[in-house]
Amino acid sequence: ESTRVPLRKWVHHGLESAFSRVQEMVVNMQLTNSEMDLVLLRLKTEVGQTEGSLACEWLKAHPTSWASWIPSGTKCAQGWGLVDATESFVNARSKATSCSYCVPGRFSQKIVDSEGETHICVACARGESQPGPAQTSCMPCEAGTF
């Protein structure tokens, strides 16, 4: 006798741009067939177990398996930049504690360091502006403005 187990699909058209850390975690998720088979067997044979309770048990029992799935808190997506504990923008990951979206007047610029790719929020140069948040460039100011 075959029992159907519902598989849920994670889909969002703009997942990478809207929720880059979630998207990265989903990409990083890896389970071996034997790990999945064991969880599914328990779901089928143990009365009262739910998908959620078994997933919770598995997570508690295997922290070394899933810890690498979680992206760094200082891997900032495009439109975002590194900030320190006071939420001030910084230009190096070594000074940062997290990411925040770039505010108007700044743009997001990619940098690469020893940990890989991230972004910083850079102030627009003299003669340029950016009225919107989370942008990737500044625009020349209109004639007669600065």
C-alpha cells in the first residue's frame, strides 16, 4: 500500500530580490536521501507525529547539518548595505553587525572581501542624488540643484 506524503513547493517570483537571505538558505538546504527516508518512515509509523514535530526533532538532533544553511548576517543583498550595532552605515564587514537597506541619498555597491560578496551603502557624489531607498546608483542632479 502506498501512502501519499504532501510535498510543499517554495515559490515566489521575486524571492531572491525580495528575500535574498531566505532564498540563499533554501539554496543551501541539503538533506541526504537516508535522512529524508528516516523522517518519512517515522511520520508513517509513529502515531501522533506531525511533519512539524518531526522536523523540530530533526533540527534539534542535527545542528551541524543545518548550521551551514544559514547565511551570514553580513552578506547584504543588492539594495542593502553593511551597518554597525548603531545602524550606521560602514564600509567593511569587519565593522558590521548586520545589513540595512540603503536610504535615499545613498546607493548599494558590491564589494568582495575574504568572506565573499556583500554590499555597502555609498553616499551619492556631489552633483548626484538618489531620492529612493534601496537603489543601486545615483542620478545626476537637475540643472540648478545640488
